[in-house]
Amino acid sequence: MTEIFNSVIFTLIISFICGAISGIGIGGGSILLIFMSLILNMEQLQAQYINLLYFIPTAIFALIWHIKNKLIVFHKGIVATIFGIGGAVAGSYLAMAIDPWLLKKIFALLLLYIGITQLFQKEKKPEEKK
Amino acid sequence: MEWLKKIGFDSTSMVVKCALVGIGAGIVNGLFGSGGGLILVPFFASILKMEQKQAFATSVFVILFLSICSIISYSGSQSVTWLEIWPFLVGGAAGGIVGALALKKLPVKWVRRVFALFILWAAVRAFMT
């Protein structure tokens, strides 16, 4: 019982930290995935599944904020969504079809790309916004 | 193509670009369970001519639906109970709110660089294991 409690507390703390980092806009949604896949040693596909579930409540809160501020360009977003659904289903089935070892290596390439772009990303200065 | 203009598009090619960007983001998001925004935000801001804030907000809108579709697709082979995932969801959502609120108070440049190094370490580790 203590072990389960400790693991719940540990997961809550780590998820909180990962959520805070993502909230700052760092990591492109990959931080929790890294934690689950490489530190908790979860199976890659299960980690990805939880990462998708984890995104939903955060996205709903963010969307309410964005809709209130009229920031969503609906006509372009809806077209991208309609066609994106086909891509999402294809990508998901591809993830389930390919070898988990290969999936992890392709994920490593994605991380390499995210890491390099984040390392060299320039912060916007407030005076640039006009 | 009057009807396209009525719904806000300048040309057919703009619709095609939207569709291609959506397909690309869908594949990446479905394949990795994340990363759709890496495709959407820069393309929305550049070739689809949105402001940066609009690009970010619209990408959240698109990825929400793409993620729901991927969850449905994954659920054929994956199953987790609410008991297993609630700490991830509650901790992550609370952290997300705190992160967004702390955005103005943190030296984001340095936090970003530290986590970029962490992500690069993770990339090397994922290659090695």
C-alpha cells in the first residue's frame, strides 16, 4: 500500500513538473513522454497513449481561453482537422504496426530535432510585438 | 470559387496547404503521441499567414481532435485504467496552469536551454537503449 501511495505521489510530482514545463511552452509535449518512456521504462506505445490522454484536459482548458480571446482561426483549423484525422489514424496504426524498437529510434530522431530547435530558439523581445 | 472566399479562404491552394499541413501533423501526432504542434505552429505562421498567437491557439484546436482520433485508434491495442492515469492527468493539468502563470516571472531562455539539453540527453538515451 505504501509503495502504491509513494508511486502515486511520485507520478503526481513529476507530472506536475512536466505540465509546468509544457505550460511555459518548452518541449512540444515531449517532456512527460520522455519521463514515462526513458525514466519509468514504460513501453513506448503505452507512454504515447497516456501522453495523448494527458493532453486532452489541458487542451480543453487552453481552448476555452483561446476562444474567449478570439485567437482561433476556425476555417483553416477545421480544414486542417478534417484532413488531419486521416493522418492521425494512419500515424496511430503505423505506430502499432512497426517494431517498438524502431518506434523508439524514430522517436529519438524527433527528440533530437526538438532539442536542437529549443537550444537555438531565440526568445522574442517585448518591443518586437507591434 | 466565391464560396471559398465566403468561408475565408483566398484561393484553392490555401485550402490544399491547410489540408497537407493537417495530414502531416496528424501522422506525426499519431505516430509519436505528441509533436503535432511542431508541424502546425510554424506552417500556420508561415505559409498560412497567421499571427504567432493565432498559430499556437489554432494548433491546440486541431491537435485536440487529432489526439481524440489517435486515442480511439490506440485503444484497440492499449488499455489503461483511470486509477493508473489520474496522477498523470491531475499533476499535468495543475502543472500546466502553474507553468502558464509563471511564464512572465521565469528566465524562460535559460529554462528552455536546460531542458533542451535534457531532451538531447533523452534522444541519445533513446538511441542507445
